[in-house]
Amino acid sequence: MLNDRDLERDLEKHFGHAGFREGQRRVIEILLEGRHALAIFPTGAGKSLCYQLPAVLLDGLSIVVSPLIALMKDQVDALQKRGIAAARLDSTLTAEETAEVLSAISAGTLKLLYVAPERFSSEAFLSRLRKNPPALLAIDEAHCISEWGHNFRPDYLRLAALAKKLRIPRVLALTATATPPVAEEIRKGFRIRKEDCTTTSFHRRNLSIHITPTSDAERLGILVERIQDSSRHPAIVYVTLQRTAEQVAAHLKSSGLSARAYHAGMADEVRASAQDDFMQGRCDIIVATIAFGMGIDKADIRSVIHFNLPKTLENYQQEIGRAGRDGLPSRCELLACADDLTVLRNFILGDTPDEPSLRRLVDHLLRQGEEFDISRYDLSRTTDIRQLVLETVIAHLEKERILEPAGMFHSRYQIAFRHPEDRVIAGHTPARQRFLKSIFDSGKRGYRLLTLDIEASATAIDESKDRIIKALRYLEEAGDIEMKPAGLRHRFHLLPDSKNRTPHEVASWLFELFTNREARDLERLEGIIAFATGPGCLTARLLAYFGEKLPKPCGHCGACAGQIATSLPASPIPEITSEDIATIQSLRNEGHAALRSKRALARFLCGISSPATTRDRLTRHDAFGYLEAIPFARVLDHLEASL
């Protein structure tokens, strides 16, 4: 174990910092002593150093799991500038760049490797880790493991079992948004002792929180009034919908303000340009969906304004945490309008799969045989279950020991020869030459690329798929070819426990799970309303949600200044008229297979897309979103009663 002076010296040597922030040294010491740790630090409190310094000091490779490509790229670039051997594996890398990183893992020359959680589905990647076991596994956004949390991701559910299977000696779970029940679930999942959980205060004294009740009609005017003062720039304005981001940014620009929109529906280069302009100070205001801010480190943000209600208090805490990281006063204001509840509730209710869809999915999975493979993308479209929901179903089946993952592979490859094809073949034994020629001849030749369907090639040349893929990877690593994979498929084993339950029983159990989750998400949304309209110090009530007690009122939030919101303005909810009923009937008469079930039809009318409506291009239909101003539950109740 290094003493305190050694850690201070290493901190300055490798990262140029004169001292540790609150909680950092304790987490680092736990890891260096060979134990698992949980770090619950607010946004901007320096979580990344908790794994970066141990990674430098420990022998071997440390792996950082993050769902954020922007964070991976920024941190890897910064580490490399400091001379630390760091790399990332993500979907933006070329085949050649990926091969270089994998070679560095095998050679043992990397100290830090950043990956997305889905990377652990790759058997090839796991094989490398078994040969080169990591010294440390750091899991950012660890609250994603929790089914009780606000941002559950099924791939995180598998990480705890993988850490145990790979016998990783140190696991660090990190999060900025864990309530006490979520923290308990994280600790249980990764077997972290209670005394090895470090939580620092969520209280940011330089942030003043304000709630402004407003009608939808008044909201834009209030926003312009708040944000005209240049002392409140730079500013982030958070909205729920992509089209709202565009509309609000356009209005701010027409009011003479420097503003840009940012959302996931933009072209990559446009989105990157907007982010870069904001980060470099060429734009004062970014109007964004929650796609903006994750992993973004801009210290001088003076205002964070929520134009729409956030989905959860966890989201709200994380988003306002991007203000005032330089320690200077910053304003966080919520323009609270009850009209937003319709859209937010519709998202929650519309995401729950109907029971018939779950039955089709489970029936398909459980009748495949003892070993099978699937395309999540194709299965999502045929069952009309969103891909994330489908992955959640599979994660639950794995947890229940009904299915066991057996790796993933690509069913198709596009191959570019880096040398003439006959020269690539010539450097091998006669038998190997015949084998390689038969593989290439089984593909479809284009002007520059050879496309191989691995299943079809295996059948055509009477060889195993594994042998074909192994041969192609050998040629790629030798620099003879470049491969671009497509058609991702996941393998599974059907376990003996699956025989104890019928597909119907499993589907009913899953439907109950999703229904319960729906109720929890609706309860979280009610928590936003309670926070906005409740009595007492806003800062104290927000901290209490995360298990922290403020000794006395903060003295500078809106409530402490006497601005109490007891209710939120709301527009009247429209009734379903006879004209609406005629439109619905006309739509049903068109006979769209994707709208056959009542829940699917309700989703469509409320403007919630699904895999089937996207596949059939129904989101372009005039009736898509026709009843979006009406709550999903009311639309569904009407359809249940009238159809």
C-alpha cells in the first residue's frame, strides 16, 4: 500500500493536481488494497480520477465501462497527452484501428481501455481478457445495473456476473445519481462491502434552484426574459422533444440571442458542430434534449434552464450538476408546466409491450432448440417490441437461468483485399489455398468489395462457420484483407430450467415485470411534481431524495426567497370527438398489420413510434400523433371500450 505522500506525489506527477478532492483518496486506497468499491459523487466531482490513478499505479490492464462514446474519446485523448497508454473500443473505430487496440491488449502494453458494456457480449473480446485478466474493472453510470433505477440498461445487468466469472480482483462502481435503494442494489450486485462505499455531498452551494410555474403559452417569453442577460451565459436549455429543441433555438435566435439546437436526430456532423461551437464559446446557448451533457466538461456554465419537466429527479440532479463547475454562482431554473406530463406519461406507458407481443417473442426464443442465434434487430421488428425492451426481456431470461449467452458473431462481412487476391492465397499450403479460394468463390463479388454471407458460405463449401470466420480474422490480422462486419447475431443456450415453465407462463411473468416497472416510472414522474410544488427549501428536498440531510435551509433557492409554487398551470385536455372517432375508424379500415392491437394503435395515435410502424413507414402517415395532446391511458381506454 502506498502512503499518503506517495499518492500525492503520483497524483501531481501523472495528472498535475496538487491535491485530492473530497472522497477521491479514500476510493483509491480501497482499490489499491485489493477490494471492490462504490463511489457516489455528484456530477463534476472528479469520479474519473478514482480509476485513472489506480490504473497507472497497478500492474496490468484496467478496463473502464462507459455507455458514452464522447466521454471515452475525450478521456482517452487527455490520457494520451499525458503519456498514459490508453485506448477505446467503440463503433466509430475502423477495422484497422480496432485490430491495433486488440493487439495492444494481447501484448499487454495498455494501461487503460474504455469500452461500452455491450463489448462483453463478444466472445473474442472475452477470450483476450481471459488470457490477460484485468487488474481493475471500473463501471461508470453504475446505476444502470439497477432495475429500480431511472436508467436501467440490460447490458449492465450482466457485468456483475462477468466480473465474478473473470475473477477481476477490483471492481469500482461509479455513479452520480444513486438513491439509497439503488446504491444497495449496486453493492449487492458487485459484492461491495458497506464500509467500502464512499458518498460525497450532493450539495452544490453555488447553485441556486428556482421553480417558475408557467403556462405553455407564456413559457417562451419567460425563457427569453431569463436568458437575455449575458451574465447568465453560457447556458443549457433542456427540452423533452427534438422538434422542441429546434423550435426554441429558432425563437431564441430570432430574439437576437446566440443559440443552437442539439439532439440525437441531427446528422452527426451538425450535432458535433453545435457542441463544438458551445464548448469553444462561439455559441452562448445550447437548446438540447438529454442527449447533451453526458461526459461534457465545461466549467463556466452559468445557467441550466429546464424548458420542460425532467423525467425523474435523478435526471434533474444530473442535468443541473453541469452548471457552475468552476465554483461561481449559477442559476438552475425549471419552467414548470403540467402540460408536459402528457408527453412524459405517454412515453412511459407507450414503452410497455403488450402481452401478445411478449408471448410471440418468448415462444420464438423457447422453441429454438438447445442452441440458437438471433438478430435482435430483426426480432424487434417482427415482434414490434423496441430493441431496448427486447434486450431487457433477454436479460431477465438470463437472470432466471432460462437462457445463457454464448457470444455474438456477424452473419455477413464485406471484404476489401489489401493485396491482389491471388497473392493473398499464394502464401499458404495447397490445402489452405483451396480452402481460402472456396471461401472467396462462395461470396458475391462487387466492383471493389467481396460480400460473404457466412451461413451460405458454410453450406456451400461444407465447412463450419467458426472455421471460416477464424480464417478471415487470420488474414485480417496479417494485413491481407480489411473486413467490415454486418448482421450482428447473438448466440444462446437454452438451459434446463426453461423446461419447467411454458412460454405462456414466462410471457405473463414478464408482462407483470414491465407493468410494475411502468408503475415505478409513473411514480418517479409524480416525484417531479411533488418536488416542484412542495413546501420548504428546494435544495434540502432534492438532497433528501438522495439520502442526504441538509442541516438548515440553503437560504438562496427560490423557496427560501419566498417563491413557493403550490400548483402548476395546465391546459384543458381535449376530448375525443366524433371527428376523431371517424379518423380512427378510417385508419383501422386501411388494415395496417402494425396497428392490429389496441395498444399499438394507441401508441401510434399518441405519436409514439414502434419497430413495426417504423418498418412500414407509418410514422409518415397523416394520422401519426393525431391524438398526441390526449393522455395515452385515455386513448387506450377509449379503444378498449369502443373496438
